[in-house]
Amino acid sequence: MSTSNPVVVTTSSSAPASVSASAKPTSAQVAGELWQPVAGSTWQIELSGVVTDTSYPADVFDLDLFDTPQSTIDALHAAGKKVICYFSAGSFENWRPDQGDFQAADKGSRLQGWENEWWLNTKTANVRSIMAARIDIAASKGCDAVDPDNVDGYNNANGVGLTAADGTDFLNFLADTAHAKGLSIGLKNAGDLVGEVLDKMQFHVNEQCIEYDECHLFKPFIDAGKPVFHIEYPESAPSIAADVKSEKCAAAESMSFSTVLKTEALNAWIDIC
């Protein structure tokens, strides 16, 4: 899910706590073609707080579309990084700058555990228009890809009757819209739909497949040469015992997932497998 704290940039040379890593080259991108990251690419995700180090040794940064200033994206590109821009495609967040564009009929039930978010009826023309505008923003800021969150409303008490078929249709819409703008796109969670949309997605972003015992659902991405950018949120983080880390890193070891350990704040702190 998302956060609401603005992201700003400095160019400090100090790395976030507990990590050093060697970035590996991402796949080459031919002019006019979509960026296709390779399986095993390293990454960092920061959706709140301060981006303290644009030279952090990861191939890919996943950052908030709205809160990340242009200077951050430019600095990351200058450092040879790729930038994925995060936004919630399936929920209404009442702090976003375009929140006034939504209509009452677009909104369903409140997301469990997220006080200021409601599921969206992703079938409406208005919701899709807003999401297309967000993808336009991503293209205008020079993002290499988008990470649309909350596309699994069909698997939750959404209040607007969304089904798995609706989820597939919405993902195809998002992928077609992003690709038309020259942007790659990833599937976020939604393990039920991997087989339906794998061909249109360039990567997967997963939260807690170890915790929920569902990492096998996302292995088809690896088999297709596409990365699974995987997050686990150990309850004790940022203090993580060796046995806990070993458990949370199992998918990195056995299935070549790009696993990072984070706190739920999704700030700069990171530990890698």
C-alpha cells in the first residue's frame, strides 16, 4: 500500500543502514523499445522519507510518482539507474493532488487497515481516465516504468463487485496505456492473474510471498527472464535475527527473486539477501 510523506533528494554518499551491494547491469534498451529488466536485477524501493543516496548500488529505484521531484529522477538516471514510478491504480487516496477528479460513484469500501483509502471501481471511464493521466505524468517525468498498486481489489471486500475478470481487463488497460507512452509496467501482487497478464508485464512487484506461502505463483516471471522485485516486512525490522533473515530470503536463494527486507514505512532503510 502507499504512504503520504513527501520524498526529496540529497546526494549524500552515505548508504542506508545495514547494506552494501554491487549493482549488476540491467538489460540493454534499444531506442523505441520498452525497457525489459533482467531477472535478478537489484532494486531499492522508497515510498516515504528522504532519498538520501542516488548512488546507492541498485539497478532500479521504485519511487512515488507524485512525491518524487524531477531532480531525483534526473540524478538517478545520471547515475545509470532505472526508475519505476509507483502510484495506486486501484484505490482512492484522499491526499493525492488529483483526488478531486474522482466521483462518488468511483469509490467502494475502505481498505482494511488503511484509514484514508477506498477501493475504486476500476471499470468506470472516469477512473480509467485518471489513471491514464497518471501514466502521462510518469512519462513526462521520464520514469522508465510504472508500478500500479492495489490491482487486486477483486480479491478483497471492494464494495463495487469487482471480479478477477475485471482485474485482468483493468491490467490490460493499464499495460496498453503505459506501453503506448513507452513505459514498462509491472504486476503488483495479484498472484491469481499471473497467467492472464504475464506476456504484457515486464516485471513483478511482490509483497510478502514468503509470509503468505505463495512465492511459487510468481515463478513464471523468472522463467520468462523477468524479475520479481520482492519485499518482505519482518516484524522486528530494522533488527533482524539471522534465522529470520534466512527464512525471508528463501525465495531469493531458491527462485532468484530480487528480495529486499524493509519496514512497512518503506523509507530508506533496506537489508538485502
